[in-house]
Amino acid sequence: MSSDYRHIRYTQPSITDLEIAYALNAVRNGWGERHRDYIDSFENSFRIHAGVNYAIATSSCTGALRMGLSALGIGPGDEVVLAERTNFAT
């Protein structure tokens, strides 16, 4: 076995004081009535970054995959080919 398989490779996240300030602000102010402000801001920023007309935040990758498949018209009876090893939720 190659030594490359003995260790799980990873990188450290790149988190600056700006990201920490955003997260702290959301924790202090983003609950209850203001939660939608943060979601709207994220969706709008992502929409501009991606250069698209619409962006929708989801609470999970599973939800995003379901929406994407539905938007493509994929449904019961259609075949979807996946990698041999993947997350069970997909």
C-alpha cells in the first residue's frame, strides 16, 4: 500500500476576522424576525458572484439536489447515474 493512503489529507479553513465578525453578528442578531435578512443577503451575494438571475439557499445538500433534479424534470422512473461511493443521502 502506498503511503499516500495512510493519511487523510486536509487543509485548514481560511477564516479571517471578517468572517468571524459576520458569524458573530448573525449569532447576536440573526435569530427570530431577522433571520430572513441574512438568508436574503447570502442569496443576493451568491447570485451576483455567480452572475445569475436567481439563487436559493437550502438547509442541506440533499434539498439542493432534489431541487436541481426537479428543475431538470428528473423524477420517478428516470435513471440517475452516480459514483460508486457517495453519500447515502444522494
